[in-house]
Amino acid sequence: MQIASAAQAEELTAARTAKGKVRTLLTGLENTPGNFVLRYSTGEEGEAWTTPRHRHPFDQVRYVLEGEYSIGDGSVLPTGWVGYFPESVYYGPQEMSPNLAMVVLQAGGPNGRGFYSADQRLKATTALKAAGGSFSNGVYSWTDAHGQARSTPAGDVVWENVFGPTELLPARYNDIILMDPNSFAWLPDPDRPGVARKLLGAFTERDLRICLVRLAAGAEYRLGGGEAPEILFLTSGDVTHDGVQHDRLTAFATNVDEAPSVLRATADAEFLYLKLPTF
């Protein structure tokens, strides 16, 4: 099992902007369709940052823990809401407020191309900068062989540097999907005393699932053993795993080839649960 705390994770230098702090918590397997990354992002005091309207050849999930996340056209993802950003669907321009704290999953979408690893991303951004370009506010800018200033969304140019030119598939949804967990009911698990869930959604033929999970103090949860990696991100309370206690902002993940792991709540606990796409 992978376990990582946002309080202890190393900060990542963002390709789009130096503003804000990004911490990588969990990662998948490079060069596989199911590769993924789970990150914890926070704003920078005194300033917001923006990116242009864009789309991606991969799936994303965002869960706002503090502040609000502006995603264009007057749409906002408020504190406590969860957003699903499907492959090939446009969103933005986005603006991350200085007080924002958010969990972000980026994972291989239904197209099966996967997602780039941190090492692949670093090599791509280094090569693109070495070619004379620069990154700023979600845009990569350079001067072509004819002396003409050019620019393109940063995510697109990094992706194509890693995977080559990619034609996006037709969008499966007409927009991003914003979910208010407060409008969902907790349903108790009949087979697991003290466990309750809010299923927020299951998406695409690859069955990406988004839930909230709640454990009463003393209750146990078995993570893993399914057909795709599973993730829990602890948003409140405390749990133990193999006798070690973990507190708020800790992330857990299991791979399909691992036996299930047991988490036990030492106090009432709540998680974001993600079942990753099945390939």
C-alpha cells in the first residue's frame, strides 16, 4: 500500500506557474493505461493564478477542502464540492484563489493512453525550456523558425512531448460535472458495521467511481482487492494501518495485485474514495 501525508510530501514545481504549492501524494505505474497521480494543492498568500480555457486527453477529479475554485463562465467549485473533469471536455479559464486547498486526481482516460509520470513530465518541461520556450499562467510560448511568436496550452505541449501528437476523442459529456455531497444521503454498509457511503458518481465505460466514506470510531475498512487501484484521502479524523496512526490529509492507495489492507478508525473519520478506471 502507498501511504503519504500532505504535511510531509515534497513540493512540486508546477509547469504552469510558480504560484501556489503542489504536493504529490500517490502515483501509478509509468507507461500503463492506468497511470495516475494524486496531488494536494494550496494557493499562495496574496495572489491568485489563472490558466486559459483548455481540455485534456485524460480524466481529472477535484475536491475542494478550503476556499473556492473558479472554472470559467461564472462556474465555481465551492468548499466541500467535488468536480469530475472528463477527457476531451473543455473547462476554464480557471482561477485558484490564495486560500484554496484542493485534492486533485489526474488519471488515464478512456482513450487508454495513460498519464505521464513526474519523471516524464520533468524531462518534457526541461526539453521544452531548453528549446527556447517558457511557461507562464498555463501557456507555453516560443518563437518559431520564422521569428513568429507562438503559444499553446502548457498541458498540451507537455503531453505531446511525452506521447506524441494525440487526437482527442469526442467528448463523452457535454460539460464538467460538479457535485455537492451535502445533497447526497449517507447509506450504511450492511456488511460493514460503522461504515457509510455517499456514492457521488460512476463515469464512462472505464467505471471511474467517486464516493465519500465515513467510519465511526472503531470501525474498519478494507481497501483494495478489486479490478483497479483504489484511493482513500482522509479529510477528517484519525485511522491506523498496521499499528501506525495517520491523521487528516493522509492518502492511501492499493494496486490490483495487492491483498486488501485494513484501516481502523481511532476517531470518527471521513474520506474521499476513488476507484480508478478499469483497463
